[in-house]
Amino acid sequence: MNIYIVIPAHNEELLIGQTLTSLVNQTVLPKKIVVVDDNSTDGTSAKVQKFIDKHPYISLVNTNSSTDHMPGSKVINAFYQGFKTLDSNYDIISKFDADLIFPKNYLETLIANFKNNPKTGMFGGFCYIQKNDAWVLENLTNKDHIRGALKSYRKACFDAIGGLKPAMGWDTIDELLAQYHNWEIKTDTSLHVKHLKPTGNTYNPKAKYKQGEAFYRMRYGFIITLIASIKLALLKKKPKLIIDYIRGFLKAKNAEQPFLVSASEGTFIRKLRWKKMLSKIL
């Protein structure tokens, strides 16, 4: 199976080399890697070029966007700047962050999972962050969710969900829509990926309402949004975020922001969310 990888990068001179090293040393190599240097002001491009000189399947795209590190739209817009340079001869398309170190068998295991189950539409391992001298799970989500840092899609699934939404919450919407189209989401707890920069460390402060806005645009409704806000804020150990998330939801509702999913998709999403929540209680 042909794997194409797109890596959006912004000022990752110090880390992108470790990511690319881990990918070029895989037991099964990808067919193509595209790094998208998104408005970097450091030596990111120069670092990538050194890998291009040795590995012809790696390429570089330079693009410009907002200097604000806003979650969602910036990274997906950068992803598509790289994606549009690729041909369609892939079986799996991956969007990886530029601050990860993958175990050597990551892509081999990924391919095996897609081959062994034709219903698998998405696959991913788990992010680990360094605390003191140990690497520990970056425990921000359920074990059945694939982190946005390391998403991989079967081509048919990627096409069915209409690709990735350039908005906060894109890495939840993709999984919900995949299930709407009868694809399965697969995670592998044995795949420990080192996440060198913990999630959200460089986000712009203006992004604090974006999560609640995303809940609204995914048609969660207020009650599910409230429950999801409490859960996420507690996982992040920042209870005050609950207020920010609810404010974001209400601001989006009052502004009548456009939804990211259709009415029928929204109905499916709410039923799926309630089903999962009730299964944990009963």
C-alpha cells in the first residue's frame, strides 16, 4: 500500500529533523513525504532541504498564512498546500505534525491494520510527552480517538468524509463523519509516538473560545457541549476553561456561524455522542 505523508511545519527547525529521521528509518518507507513550511522565520526549510538531498521521495512546499498559531484552520490550510502537489496514486494519506518521533515499525503496523480490516478508515498510535525522565501518555482524549498530530486515512474514507475541515475540531469531525459513512476508527496502544512539544503550548490566546465554537459548528447542542466542556477542561486540569468553552459556544450561536456538518450528519453525531456517554454510565 502506498503511503503519502503531509507535514505542516511552522518554525520547527529544532524538531523537524528528528521527525524526518524517524520516518526515513521506518521498516516500511512511505512513497512520498511533503513538508509544508508555513511562514517560518527560522531555518525549517534549510533543515528539510538536507533530507531532500538524500531522500528523493521528500519534497518541500513554502506557503504563507497568518503568523498567529490558531488551532484548526492554519494547519489544515497548510496541509492542503502540500496535498495539492501530490498525485492520486496513494492508498493511505497521513497528516503528521513536525514535532514527533515515530517508532521504527509505525508505518509497517499502520499498513498491516489497513490490510487486515477493509473497514478500517482511519488509524493512529498514541502521543507520549516527556515528564522528568519518563515518557508518559499525553492523556487528552479517549483511547478510541486518534490525535490530530498523527492522522492516517484510507483513501476511500478520506474521499467519503470530504477531506479535512479547515476549522477547530477538524480532528473530531473527521472521525464522526467516518463513522457516519460506516468506516471504523482504529488505534493501537502499542505504538508510542514521542510528542516533543505538548499540545497547545504555542496557541494564540485568542483561541480560547475556539473549542466551544467548534462544538456549536459540529451541531453538538448545548447539553452535549456542556458535558464535553467539563470533560475536556478536567483532562487539561484547567477547570476555568469550561467557562471559555461555553462562551465560545454561545458566541458562535448568537453569530449564527455556519455549521461544519449537515443536519442529518448532526443528528447522527448527537446520537453517537449520547450512546458513548451512556455506555460509560450504564
